[in-house]
Amino acid sequence: MGEEQRRQHRIGVALEVAIRGTNRHGIAFEELTHSNDVSRGGCSFYTAHEIAVGAELAIEIIRHLTGSQSSFLTRGLVVRATEEAPDRLLVAVRFIGPQFPTYSSESTS
């Protein structure tokens, strides 16, 4: 998805992300990784698994809050998978389940 097609502002943040799905060879996997960026409508993360564009994943974004932990559960559709290095793909997903709650400043300056 090109920069001009993005509808939500992406925030570069490393949140814990648990992903579950099937790789391009049909083998089920689960992985705990970290986000590269997050927006209300999607996120990107690094993985060692070969995931095909069009694959559907179960996604859990884990937020560690002071003294507690909160999880956001959704499903995502892989819209991009780019090999960054051997055994390391940058995968971008569009949320097709609940949207990630984000907050913006009410300031107009």
C-alpha cells in the first residue's frame, strides 16, 4: 500500500505482537514479535515466517501498562511482505476485525 493510500497516521512503536496463521507452505505457526508501526487500521511487524500477501492472521497486540497488561485482539489481512534480510520479512497487515484504539491531540497548533 503506497503512502498516498494510507488513511490513518502510522506511529512507529515497538509493541509486543503475537501472530498466528499459516505460512505460504500451508504450515500453521505462532510467533511473538514486535510491531514496526501501528495505526488505527493496521500495523507492520518483522517475522521469520514466509507469509503470503492475502493471508489472514490472528493478531494480539499486547500493551504493558503500569502494573498490568492489556491485549487488543483482531484479525489482519497481509497487504505487503518484503524480505528485509535472510529469514526476516517486514509484513504489513490491514485490520479486518476491530480497529486499534488510537488517541490524537486535540490541539490545533
